[in-house]
Amino acid sequence: SSGINAEYGETSILESSSDPKKIAGKPVSSNNIQFSKFETKTKEDLDLMSSKKKKKKKDLVKMLDEAKKKKKEVTALQKSTDEKSADKLQDKAWQKAISMAKGEKQKDNPDLIVKTIKRKEQAKKKSKKEWNERTGGQKKAQKEKQKKRQANIEKRIQGKKQKK
């Protein structure tokens, strides 16, 4: 059984399966062209890559509690006079400076976190109010359309009665 392209010197895969040069998975070279198996990423690899990119957002209330704890700790360290607390305080200052140099945002100011919480709550209230207005407007428009439809039906019935 010769294939359609047999006259051009091409053979089908079935005809050349006995050829040891063309075993699947192994490189086969012919006229400086190399055919080989491609390596692809598995789903697990893709999941690992995507999990590295995703950063979990912390709950603002948790962040506020942590910031308050850190602030209390720093004030306690500042009040104490022993050398250990001074070293800890300096170490914390260095850690903060290093993270700032890396470009990380500092989210350790309780006052700013409280402001953020209030701003988000106001945005939620505003969004809820707008949503309620939108749904209320839709219900109102629907009732008006139903009234108009009912009036048109009544008008049609009256017109039919007058014709008779």
C-alpha cells in the first residue's frame, strides 16, 4: 500500500515502523533536521509557579492587631534600659530599614490601618447604597411597564367591545 505522497519519496509511519532510526522518543536526524520529544510543563509545575506569584492579602483587622502589638513591644523596649532590649530595638530598626530598601511597603502604622479600614467600610456602604438604588429603580420601572401593559390590554378589550 503506497501512500498519496509515495511518488515524492515520502512514506507513511506504518510502512517505516520497522526502521530503527525512527523510534518514538529518540532523536532522529535526517538531512541536518533533528526530531525529538518535546518537554512540557505538567499541571503541578504550573501550580507551583502560580502559587509563588500569588500573595495572600492579610485581613486588615489582623494587621491592625499585629501593628498594635509591635508598637507596644517597641515602646516597652524603649522604656527598658538593659543592653538586650537595646540590641533588639536596633535589630528591629535594621530589619525595617532593609525591608524599606527592598521596596516593601511598611504596614505597621496602626493609625493608617484604621484609616484604611474606615475607608473600605465607607466604600462598602456607598456600593451597597448604589446597588439598592439600582435594584429599586429596576423594580419601579418594571411596575410601570406592567401598569402600562395592563392599561394597553384594557384599551384593546374596550376597542374590541366597541367594534361589536
